[in-house]
Amino acid sequence: MDEIKVKVVEFGDRKHYQMQYSDPVTRKKKTRSTEVEKTGLKKDRNEAERVAAKWEAELREGRYSSPSKTLWSHFRESYEAQVLSGLSKRTLQQSDIAFDMVERLLNPQRVHDVTAQRLSWLAAELRKETKVGEKTKPGLSESSIKSYFAHLKAAHRWAERVGMIAKAPVFPKLHRASSNDSAKGRALSGEEFDRMIAAVPKVVGEGRAAEWQRFLRGLWMSGFRVGESLVLSWDEGAGIVVDIAGRNPVAHIEADSQKSHRSETIPLAPEFGELLKAVPPDQRQGAVFSPIDQKGKRASLEVAIRTISEIGRKTNAKTWTNAKSGKTKCATAHDLRRSFGTRWASRVMPAVLQQMMRHASIQTTMRFYVTRNAVTAGDVIREAFEKTQSGNSSGNSSGNSAPSAHEKSTHES
């Protein structure tokens, strides 16, 4: 195939310099305006040449398509190859979900089919509940829609920069998720977690129960997300490697394996370290957890989340209620992480808890665990106060206990 060469041309009936090339396949000439006015000045001609050179580079790299004709499939393939291929697996997965939603609900043939009006309709559709058999599937939360739209917006802005579309569509303004919306769950009590462990055989069967129970205990004791727990490994070089050789257990995490996209070494809770140490040394290789699905294979992330949710439903441990519809949600995998954070919020300082939870911002730790734990702390304070009250003499109507001998000596000194 001949190499594309763009040259600047002038037409008597055109106000601006034009740029033109011959299509290597069809041999037809393609013309486009440089938007540089013909003045006869050398500097303007040079500017037109610069614009033509840029278009030539885009054509040779396959980055240019007519803004009105760019196919959606070509746009998606190009974005995945040229942008997403260099990003983390999580970003790639989230973008795939966002693209799939657009294709399923909007079915665009060309990129310009995705307009501001259709995006607004898409957001409304994603909020709606849907029927799946006899069950009702809740719509996406505002925070989830906002996250997926962020990926779509980034893709459309890239398409605008490389000339695939004339201008990216305006995305609808989404409401900021309230604290109630972004935290659809609560910490579980020890008794509720025990009920989950007891319910495991009813969901996965006796033969697969032991490893699933160990997996749940790992989530309860570590605070890891489900996806992170499934990539936990004993082997050096893996995404997340556990290390129990030292006095305190730690985990070495590669950037691609966690939400913050940064590599770090984090401390592990002592009880989780004990769970790891219980594994015989000759078995400390490969994945730390290997829950098995119905086909006898290692469970995928989707299967793991669905199975744990089913276990939670068996316990009937309700962790969230929709204020409008009254519908409830039972214990899920993420509630196990919430439970870990809540337990440790009363044991360590916020900065340490931030490391254990791997929050990018201390504000997240304070908002979801430390501030909320004030209610629990208040109960402890009240209990301590009531104990002091119960020891008061009946004649002390003011509610203040008499000073102790130690208090007297301290005051007198």
C-alpha cells in the first residue's frame, strides 16, 4: 500500500487553505480545510503546512476517521489498543463494563450516535430496577453510574483529541452519592459471622464447605476485598504476596492488584497471620485461598461474590434497608471488610487503620470507620459511667462519688 502524503492546495472559491491526499485503496482524492485563511503571507502558508503534516501523521497511524462516519466498533477497539492496554486490569475491566452497557442499551452504530440526550436516558435506565426471573435486581447506585460514566467520558474526550469525533458529548450531571447511598451495609457481629460460617454447607455442599469457610474467615480477619483475596499468593512475583517470615505478618502488593494503583507493603492483622501460619510449610505455594465452584474449578470473582451473598441470605442478617422501598439487603462479602474496619477502629489510631484498610485518604477512614465508631465508643463510656454510679453511696444525691483515699492524698499534696 502506498504511503499517505498530505499536501496543501488552494482553490479560488475557498477562503482557507485546503489539504488533500489520495486514498491508497480507492485512489480517490480526500480534501479537508486547514481552517487557515489564505492571506498570501508566508507565515500563514507555513501554518497550513503544519496542520497538513499533523493530519498526515494521524492518517498514517490510523488514528483519523471522518467525525461523522467513525464506527463505534472502531472507536472501542482503537481506545482499548491505544489507551487501555497501558492501564491497570481493574481500569480495563471497568471500561469494558461501561462500553458493554452502552452497547446493550443504546446500540450505537457510530460514535456520534451517543449524544447528551441519549446519555441522560442511559443514566435513568441504569437507576431502574429490573426483573431477572422471579427476582428483582436493584438499579445501580448514583456512585456506580458516576464511575462508569467517568470511563466513557475519558474515552470520548480521547476520541475528540485524535479527530475521531468533532466534539465529545456533554455528559449528564450526576448527584453526589450521600453517605447512606455509598455505604449500603454495616459491620456484622461475631454471632452473625458464626451463622454465616454455619450456613456454608447449605449453600456449597459438605464437600466444598471447608475451603469456603476458610475463605470467609480470611475475609473477616484480613479486611481484603474479595478480588484481592482471590489473588493472594505465597509465591514471590504474584500480585499480592503474603509474608509471615518476620515477627509481624505483611503483604507486598503490586500496583495493578489494588484500587489505589500503587505498590506498597502493608501490615496484616495478627489473627490473619495466625490463619496463614496454620498452613503447613510444604503447602505454602500458589494461591492462599482456592474456593471451588460447582464445576470443580477455582471460583471466579463473580462466583465468589454471588456465593457469599447467598450465604448471607441464608443467615437472614439484614445489613441495609432501602428507606423508600423498604427492601433489604443481607450480609455480603463487602460487609466482612466493613466488619474488619469497625473492629480495628477501636483498637488502633486512624493513621494505622488507614494503612490496614489501604484507603488513599485519611478522610475515607474517618468517615466510614472512626467517626461512626464514636457510637460504639459512646456505649463503652456510658457503661463505664453507670458502673461508677452504681458504686455511689445512696446519700450522695448530687451523683458525684466520694473521693478515694488516693484522690485525697493527691489533692492535699
